[in-house]
Amino acid sequence: MSTAPAGAVYDRGYRPYVGPRGGRAASVLALYRTSVRRALGLRRSWRQKVAPFVLLGIVTIPAIVNVGIGYVTRDRIGRPIEFITYREYVGVSSALLVFVALTAPDIVCPDRRQRVLPLLFARPLTGVGYVVAKVGAIFSILFAFSFLPQVLLFVGQTLVSDGALDYVRANLDVVWKVPVAVALLAGYYAVVGVAVASLASRRIVAGASFIGLFLVSSVSSVVLVGDFESTGRGSAAALLNILGLPLYLRDLVFLGHIDPESPLVGVARGGLYAVAASVAVAATATAVLLYRYRWTER
């Protein structure tokens, strides 16, 4: 005589969420945190962590070398040698363009390619909030990766100088100039990088398009400007260099005018034109982003 197998009934019904409910700001903040973690490779395989931290090490090398040489030579010539200034170091940080080309597509393209945008744009998140979270994530990392080497350079130079207090007093202006210049650089590259990435669904296409945009504009500008070093007069065609526009803003912050060795030398109101061109590029990139995600407001 066979017996029927015993069975069990489990109550697997859904339960309502009873925890705290965040509003629109909470959804933007959650997306921002997720984007930062993804860009840095946190909670992902070790391969995803290589690129961001290797690039951080690369942009830190000039500060380490500068401090090391200053320490070795300070007793020989009476003062430490500085082969790179704080203003020039902001330009060296543009090497992080590679980081933007890798990470901006990585945090934007999968959302469109995997068709998860309708889920992300469920209320209360809006298109503007999505753009703020993505651009803010890239901006934060770029600012940190550009600012930390400057802090290392300042602290190191202070320690190897003959008089730490005298060095701080002589370079006190960099306390505000460096953050402002780095913020302008990071914000510019972040908004342009995310805007380019939003136009493609494949990461490799978006990254190549970003690098290509900067290279083509840079080469075209160099060709149009010509040999300005021998003539001592540049050309307004230098404003076509999308890569170099934030460096002109850097010069305005540190020097108060355009660098005499820049391609804009001799151009009347060159600084004003550089500011206008930078604002125009950033505004165009922002408009592209808002247009790409405009339907989320409907």
C-alpha cells in the first residue's frame, strides 16, 4: 500500500514597504552613488578597478617627482627645485581625459542598451535628475583625482622648503586658485563626456567619439593658428580647440589674463572669447543631455 507524499504550503505573499520613503532628491542621490561606484569599479571585479586607480597614480607621479627632487637638492642650491607649477599641474591633469573616455560611456550607455531607462525614470526621478546624477558622478571623481595630487604637491613642497611657514605665505593664493581651476576643468570635461556618451549605445563607440572629438578639434585648431611662436601673435582659431578651452580658463584664474605663450596671444579680448566659447560648449552639451532625456518629463 503506497502513501501519498507529504506536501507543505508556504505563504510567499508580497509585503508592503514600510521603511522611510525618499523623494526626488533621494532618487538622484542613489543614482549618483551607484554611478560613482561603477566608475571606480567598486563592488566589481578587480579588472574594473585597474584603469581608474592606475590613472590616479599617473597624474600623481609629477607631484612625487617634484617633491623628491626638491628634497634631494634643497641643501645643494639653498632652495628646492620646482620643475612644475600649480598652474601647469592643472594642465597635466587633463590626462584624465582617458578616464572620462572610459567611464562616461560605462555609466551611461548600458542604461540605454539594456533598456532600463523606463525603470530608472519611474517617478520621482526625472530626466534632469538623471543628468545631474551622471554628470555629478564624473565631476566628483575628476575633481578628486585632479585635486589630490595638487594637495600632495603643496604639502610636499611645504615640508621640503627651508621655511614651511614662509612657503605657505608665499603660495597662499593657490589655496583658492587650484580648487577653482580644477572645478572648471572637471565640470567642463564631465558634461562634454557624458553628452557624447549619451549619443551612443555602445561604450567603445562613445569612448572613441569622445577622444576623436577632442583630437580633431585640437589638430584643426593647430593647423589654422599656424606658427604663432615665431610671429608672437596667435589667432581666434585657437578657440576651436575644445580640448584647450578649459586651460584658457585656468590661465585666467591663475594669471588674470591669457598666457603669453598660448595660441590666443595677441588676440584682443582673448580671455573674454575663451570664457564665451567654454560656456557655449558646456551649454550645448547640457542641451544635448536634456534633449536626449526630455521624454522622461512627459
